[in-house]
Amino acid sequence: MFGFGMPELIVILVIMLVVVGPAKLPQLGSALGGAIRNFRKGSQEAAAFTEIDKMDDERNSTSPR
């Protein structure tokens, strides 16, 4: 995962715990998870639209005029 090993992830988690605090850490994780979920959904929709557009272009290029 991006070249991070377990020690690096632990250091990042400890730094986030100190900066954000233990009370806000679950909220931050939830917000980050929601953002990642929305990004994946958007990228999947964009890929679907691109595929539909390719199919339309192929259909239009093969149809006689």
C-alpha cells in the first residue's frame, strides 16, 4: 500500500492521535472513509460513461450513412 510498512503506519497513527485527539479520531476516520467511498463511486460512474461513449462511437462509425 504505497510502499508503507507497518512501522510507518503506526507512526502516522500515533501522530494523528496526538494532533487530532482520541475523541475526534473516529469522526475523522468516518469522514475519510466516506470520502474514499464517494471517490470510488464517482470513478466507477465515470468509467461506465466512458464505456457507453465508446460503444456509441463504435455504433455510429459502423452504421452506413
